[in-house]
Amino acid sequence: MHPTAPKFLHTVRSYAGRLKAMHDEFRMAHFMYSLPDDIRKDIGWPDFHGDRCTRGR
């Protein structure tokens, strides 16, 4: 095995982990925004997350 192979695999795994985290965050936000406004307000879910807003809102 080439000496740079473990570093390359680590980079790919790290990138894949970040993509999965972004995907999970998007799915959770999509679910939360599908809830009625009063339930989101009871949970404390804001209308926006930082400088990112969901599409269609």
C-alpha cells in the first residue's frame, strides 16, 4: 500500500461524514418545518437557522 493511501482514505471518510451530517441536518429541518407553526413555537424551533433559511419560506 502506498504511504499516502491511509491519508487519502481518511480524507474521503471525513468528507463522507460531513456530507451525511449535512443530509441529516436537512432532513431534520425539513421535518420540523413540516410541523404546524404552533407546535414549532412550543418546541422552540426558530423560523430560520442562522443565516440559512429554508426554501419556500
